[in-house]
Amino acid sequence: MMRHRLPGVFLLALAASLSPQISAAQDTAETSTLEPIIITATKRSEDYFLLPSATDIANADELLTRDIDTVADLDRIFPDVNIRSRSSRTYANFTIRGQASLDFYNPSTQVYVDGLPQDSFNLTRSLPGELESVELLYGPQGSLYGRGAIGGVINIVTRKPDSEARIGFDADLTDQGAGGTFHASTPIIDDVLYGDANFSFLNGNDTYTTMTGEDVGGTRDVNGQVRLRYAPTDSPWDVTVSAGRGHVSSTEEYFVLESMLKDRIAYPAPSQYDLDTWNFGINAAYDLGFATVTALTGYQKSDLDRTVFGTYTPERQWTLSQELRIASNPDQGSPIDYVAGLYYQHLDFTRSVPVASQTSQQKIDSYALFGDLTWHPTDRLDISPGLRLDYEHAAAEAAGGVNFNDDNSFTALSPKLGVSYGLSDEWRAYGLLSTGFKAGGFTRNVTSTNNAFTYDPQHTYNGEVGLKYRDEAGTLEAQLSAYYNITKDYQMFVDVQPWQYLQNVGEVMSKGIDLKVRAKPTEELGITVGLAYNHTRFTDYKNPATPGTDLTGNTVPYAPEFTANLMLDYRVEMSNGRGALVPYVGLTYVGKHYFDETNTIGQKGYALADVGVKWEIDEKVTAEAFVTNVFDKTYTTYGFQYPGLGNLYQLGQGRTIGGRINMTF
């Protein structure tokens, strides 16, 4: 049951036309209802319908159906979202509602797994085992999440180990490679201690051939994690400790000249990397009855051994984060629900360019105090203010061809105010004013072409209005929203490859409208649709690298104007207890977008189609055959201009034919 958007002008017509059909269907199919959407990304469990903002969610079954096994694939299921690896999956470019991650070291969208923030090197890795759902909060989310959440927050939720012993796996085999996950969970001490383990792998075949005949472009991604959970029955304590290890080995950073896109022939400049990651986490919660106190501790370490275009540039990073918060428990009947807390993070980053005898290092300490509450003055009216105070201190040094040692501090106050009103039991309107903050600092790519090594903070001011509909039968839901935001001192990488560095480039405006609809008019038929329009432009361009160039009016890179998603599935019960067949078709459209601020290199609009059929043999076993990118569309996901060579690109996945099996015991 994907949750997506449809043009706002069709909302009333859709509700009016489907409601009679749905009501009639209820007489013969009382189980034909959509599951309610409960969001936890707001740091407390809430009904999405009551929130004064737009949200989205996809459960594990939906993701499997669309062959989505990494974070980078989520834009095929969430509209107004564009996720692309910028050169490699290590550098993720998230664009949500026009807010592009043009600083790939500190993307504009944050990714969380079970409440713990993910290191920037891990944002587009494989989705974890025992996955329950993926939630999306559209940004800016400055009051709750602070720095880096201007575009929004992706919250990945997994099932905790519990009293049920289970073991399972899902595996897929395609003409483009193979992948799968294995998970096992068991009680260790009855009603007290539980544990689980999961392992996942993704082995993608080579996708390019170089001019010299070498096959390149493949990726091997292996991850494992173990968890222990202490949660005695009738005890207020719930403590989960986790530890994980990952390794990626890839040659995906090869690039294709514009004249060779159809043949997928790559320029033979040596490009490969190995990424090793380690993570450790503690999620400790204590239930006070009226509220829950939660302490979250996370540690992550990443070692990237990288050669790109023949240049060796290893990077190392480790982060330590700590959050302490208190959140009211749901269903207490209180006139005020709330969450408040403290946050701290330390980041240590090192980058080397041995061929230039250049090294750079940064140490960043971030502190925050935040609070968010919802006041229910009447049964229909909710008022939701929020506020966050951020303080960040950055210290940087460089040695080699460029030498400096400096530090700076930044402070920001990020307020939010939302109002939600129930027009009736089925209709709800909302308005939202929110802000976002991205700290200043020092560029991590230290080169002799830099005319400044520091940059200023970036601030975003957002206004949003929306309308939500949920019929009494629970078979039709829709969300319509319109937004307008201004970003001051926009941060992005400037200059040409391979000498790019981070700087402020002026002001950016983003406005748009999106709507998502999900419907289940009969017990057999499921329909989810999404459309979004976004207009993001430089409204005051000031680039210190090219002071005489004015790109005011140009489109911001990686921000397509139109995105669309469609999913249809139909369930057919088989006779003699043979289960059910569920054929489906999925469509994704991404509009024209650019890869640079001059708007001279980009990708035209394109559509991708996925088809398949799932055989639900019983509650524990499913099998599936599928084809993604049915028409084998050739499209680019990243591009840049290299002196002397012209435009170079990376390509999206071609047609993929495969099968999958999922078993749980």
C-alpha cells in the first residue's frame, strides 16, 4: 500500500467518484480497508492524519514489490523526491521538494535507523533486515532534527527482537546480480532478554565496458548486525544494544562519454573504492506511565579507500551522537502532547590527497536543545509550536600545498508553528510555518583554487498549507499540500571537477504542490498514485569562484519540476488452498533536471515501468517474478564536465529480469 500523490485539481472529483464504489464494496468486502498510518519519526507515535504537515510511509511489502533494497531506490516510491548517488553511493544526493544536497558531505536530508542518525557515508546503503517500514517527513524539520534536515527526514523502522522465535530470509536473483537478507530472532531469557541477528548482501554485476574492453561498474555490499534487547515483562525498561559491520567494494565510479551512452562504454580512468563501516548503538527507554524517557547513543566509523579518475583520495570519519529526550505517551487523554530533549554530536573527518601531499582534518561539535508540543484546545483543533536552539563549533586544519588552522562557531534558533483543524470527521486542513538551519564551516575539499576556505550558515524559511481526506470506511486516503520556501546563503560546490569546493552562492526559492492518494475500492484492487510539481530557482546568484557570472533565474541542480508514481495491484485468490496471485504494475516519472548550476548538462524527463506477479503461497512463503525498467530506458543519474574530455555521465540501471522468494518460520 504505497502512499503517493495526485494533482490537487482532481482530489474532490476522485473522492466523489470513488466513495460510492467504496461504500458499495463494503457490503461485500468488509475487510477491504487500508491500514492506518502511524508515524514515529516525530519522536513520538502519532496519527499522520492529525499532523500539521505532509508525511509518507512505505511498509516492507511495498518495498519488496518494487524491488527496492537500498535507500537510494526510495524515490521510486516517494514522490517529490529524487535520490541519486553523486559519483558513488558514498556521496548521496537527496532532493526533496527542490532542496538538493549540493553539499554531499552534509546532505540536506537526514537518515535515521531506529532513532539513530546515520553517518553521511551510509545514507544510501542497503536497507536493513527485519524491516517494518520507511517513513518520510517533508522538510524543513529544523525544530526536531536541526542541522541537515532542511529537505526532510527518512526514518527507517525495524522490528525489535521479542518473545517470538523466528527465522527467515528473502533472496532475489536477476540478470543484473543477486541479493538478499537473512534474519533470526529468539528469546534468550523468557520474558526478559531477547536477541536477533541479520545479514544482507547485494552483488551487482558490472554495468559498463571500458574502451579497453574491461567490465566495470559492479558493486558488492555486505552488512551484518546483532542486537540484544532487555525488556522484562511488566517492567518500565526497554533497552536495545546493537553492533554492526559493513563493507562495500565497487567500481561504480566509472563515467561514460556523451557519445557512448547507448553502448554504456566507460572512459578508462581507474576508479574503484572500498568502504568499511562499523556502528554501535544503545536505545534505552524508561516508561514513566504518562511519558517515556529515551536515551540514544550512537557511534559510527567509516574508512573510504577511494581512487577516482586515477587520483587516490582516502577519507576517514567517525561520529559520536547522544540524545536524551522525554515524550508524552499516546492515548493519555491529555490536552497537551509533547517531546523535549538535548542532543550532542562529535564528528572527526580526515581527507588526504597523497599525489599533492595534501591533508585536511575537521572536528565538529554540535549541541542542541529542542522541544515540540501539540495542544488540543478542542476536539477538532490542534496547535503545534516547536523550537530548537543549535550551537556548533568547527575546527579545521590543512597541511601540504595549502596550509591553514582555524575555527568558527555558529548559533541558530529554529522555530515552528503548525495548526491543524478537523473540518469534519473525514476532512482536515492544516497550515505550517517552519525553519531550517545548515551550519557554516570549512570546506573539506582543500585545493589551491579555493578563494576562501570557510562558508556561512544556510537558513531556510518555509510556509505550507494542506488538506487531508480519510473516509469513514477506511478505503480512501488523500493528502494535498502546497509549499513555498526561501533559502538564504545557499551552500553548494562551485568550480569545475576535480577542483570543486563548498561555498555560499546566494538565495534560492522553491515552491510547489503535491498530492498523494491511496485507495482500496475492493478487497482485490489496490491503487496508489502520486504527482508533484516543484519550481526551484536561484533568485540571487553570487558565486565567489566566478564573480562576473550571474545565474539568477537558473534551475537548481538535481531538482526535477515533475515527479509521478503509480502502483496498481490486484489480488486473485486461488482454489484448493493454493494461496493468492497478486499481479502489479508500477510507473515512475522524473522530469527534466540539471546536474550543474549553468543548466548546460542534465537529463531529459523519463518514465520507468515495473511489472511483476507475486504468489502468496501462505502466510510464511511468497514467491515473485518481476521486470524493472521494462522498456530498458537509458537515462543518466549524474554528470559533470571534465576539462579536455567534455561531458561525462553515470547511467541508471537498465532492464532487470528476476525472481524473489521470501520465507519466514
